[in-house]
Amino acid sequence: MSNNDVLKKLRVALKLRDTDIVKILALVDFHMTTSELNAFFRAEDHPNYKEAGDQVLRNFLNGLVIHLRGPRQG
């Protein structure tokens, strides 16, 4: 399973919109536009398809923890 598949499945399971994902990434200071994000959700044979790297998935998961649990208490 690729990183793109994980992002797609989490987006559907958590009912997240593209803007929600961009905000979640911003929580960990990883900035991405919605058009850059949409490239991850395209079909693999689409000319604008882009492979999601480990850094994107890692930052999304870290941001998702902050989004769901709140900021870490000191």
C-alpha cells in the first residue's frame, strides 16, 4: 500500500476535505496548497499524479494527532 493510498483512505474514513488536510498539515508547519494536495489523490496514470513521500505522510499523521487530541501539554 502506497502513501497515497493511506492518505486517500484516511481522508474518506475521517470525512476530511482538502482544506481540512491543508489545515492539519499547517499545524506542524508543513505548508501545501490544495492543488499540490490534489495531485496525491489523482489516478496513477493521470499526467499530474504525484507520489506522496514519507515526509508528507509523516507530517500529516503528526498533524492529525494534534488535530484530534489537541496540542501537547508541556
